[in-house]
Amino acid sequence: MRKLGIVAAAVALSLVLLFQTRPASAFDVGVSITLAPPELPVYEQPDIPDVGYIWTPGYWAWSDDGYYWVPGTWIQPPEPGYLWTPGYWGWNNGIYAWNAGYWGTEIGFYGGVNYGFGYFGHGYDGGYWDHGAFHYNGAYNNIRNNTRITNVYTKTVVNNVTVNHVSFNGGTGGIQARPDERELAAAREHHIAAVGAQAQQQQAARSNPQLRASANHGHPPIAATARPGEFSGHGVVAAHESVPVNHAPAVNRAPPVNHAPQVSHVQPEQHSQSSFASSKEVRPPVQAAPQRPVEAAPRAVEAPREAPRPTPPPQAQHAPTAPPAHNEPEHREEPH
């Protein structure tokens, strides 16, 4: 019995240590959430701190206060040759579940979510490892201000995908992407969970009320940081107000739709594609109505045409008038 008690205590201690050392990015796994996460904010990437750092994109996490934004940041990988596979929200049977990210030698599946900066839904186009050194793609990494980084190349990747800011996979409005064979193989390989610096980044974000979606409405004031856990100073980047940019085209299209019935007669002249100012000028074209009387005036000048009309049948129209009938015979008798 004493041995069983010792074993039970050892198991309990092991479980406590397991949950205490569990990475912060994974503590949301198993939570049943029926509310979809907000869209990904738009932000610029801060300068890289030093050689060897790899960019880890920001994401929406969940707490008792709802969704909150974990800023993207530069992280030193746990070992050379390891790349970061971001986590993602996945929908299944009405529930949104968080799939934690991990470090591995290959990039796994991250829901097809376009996190930007080389993470465009599948794979990673931000760089690669070669003989223990990481080579940065200058097209997707902000390394222009760091002269110590010499392993740099530039390669722009063209992705035939619809650019959006959806932050979850599956369900209504979600990204309909499935893992390919390479991503499935990467999921079976050896992984390393989020490192301590990443856990520090998430804990700092969770304790910051400004990063809650209920407070920032999808536009966190701290969208990215140059170093993990440093939420103030030069390396902090705020999110852009991307909503007005998305709605601007709709505002430009609305006036032509509303005024189309009023200026339908002007459509052949292509005035319907004009701006607000030109739409007000639709009324002056109505002044073309006075020009129609001008066209009617030439018709009035055509009155002489009515004189020739009586000439073909002069006797039929002027038969009642006796004087003209007597004058015409008198002129005919004069030749005789």
C-alpha cells in the first residue's frame, strides 16, 4: 500500500509539472468556443533585432474576457534548422478550437490562413536554413536596417489565392483549405513547442486590456513588437485602419447606382461613371430642352412646303372660291 501511495504521488507530481511547463500557446486547446475569431489586423513588420531571429506572426488567442491579440514578434528558434508553423483556429461541428503552433524542420499545416510575411497559407517563403545559417528573403523580412545580416536573397512568390484577413479554417466564412501530403508528413515529425519567449509574449498580451478585441474592435494598438514581451518603445507597431480602405470602393460605386434612374437618358454619354461633382452636372444637360425648340424652329421654316402641297390639287382645295376659277380661264383664253 505504501508503494502504491508513493507511485500515485509521483504520478500526481508529474502531471503538475507537465501542466506547469505546458507552453502558453497551447493552453487554449480543448476550450469550446462558439464565437468566430476576428479578422487578422493589417500591420507592418518591425525591424529584426539581430541575426538568427525568425518572424512569428501574431494571432488571436482566447481568455475568459474573450479574444485578445498576441502581437507578432521576432523569435530565436530553439535549434538551428527549425522553422515555425503558426497555430490556427479550426471550426468543427459548431465549435472553434485552437491548434497550437510548433517548431519543426518542415512547415506543417496552419489552416491555410494568410498571416503574411512569408506565411501565405501553405509553407514558408520568408527564408530557409543552409549549413546552420538562416537565409532571409528580403521581400518578406524587414532586414534593411541591419547590416550584420548578409545571407539575403530576394524572391517574390506569386500565390493564386484570394487575399483576405480571415483568421480561421472551416465553417461559414472560414478558409476551405486542407493539408497536403507534405504538411501531413510534417505533422508526424519531431516537434518543439513554443519557446519561453513566445509564452512571455502571450502572457503579456493576455494581461493587457488594450489588446482585447472588445476594446480595440479588431485594430490592436500593439500589433507587432521587435522583441518578445517589450510592448513599448521604438519596436512597437500598431495596426492599420484597414476597414475604411476596404469600404472606399463601395462608397464610390453607390452614387451611380442611386442616381442611375435619374440620368438613364445620359448613359449613352457615359456620365454614370463620373464622380459626385459630375453627377450634379446632370441637371445642366436637362437644359438641352430649350435646344429642342431650336430644332422645332427649322420645322416652322418648312411651312413653305405646305404651299406646294395645294399646288398639286389646286382645284380640289380652292374649288369653292369662284374668283380664282374665273381668273384661270381668262389667262388661258389670252393665248388664243
